[in-house]
Amino acid sequence: MPWFVKIEEGKVEKPIFDQYVPAHKAYVQELIAKGHKAKTGYWAQRGGGMMVFEAASMDEAQAIVDSDPLVQNSCVSYKLYEWKIVIE
């Protein structure tokens, strides 16, 4: 399956953002359980982060991102890319 990357930037204050972090973590755990090999994290300097995951297509990847609680609650703006791995 292809890999996808969601690069995100926070767009709400931290206390609001933090309300949705537990739901986001649970969602990523769900993705892992479904075989999407998801990983998520934030930049050390804060203000944004990234999620990488496998999906069958860009359409499926977009649906996965659209279901992320951080996206659904307008906590982040993002760009979604298909990542073509050259070396593993």
C-alpha cells in the first residue's frame, strides 16, 4: 500500500487543541489496528505536526484525514501528500 503524509499546522489556542488530543490518539490507535501503520507526532518547537500512514489510494487517505478529530474540530490546517519511498 502507498504511504501518505499529513503535514499540519495548529490554528487554535493550545487549551482548545489539547481537548481533542485524546480523541486524536485513540483515532490513530484505531488506524494502527486496521493495518494502516499510522504514526503521529508534533514538531519539537510546537505549532504543528505530522501523521504518516498507509492507505490504498489518495481518496482513502483523504477520508482517513477527514475523520481525524483534529481536522473535524478545525484544530489544524493541513496538506496531504502521497509519499514515494525511495529507500527503506
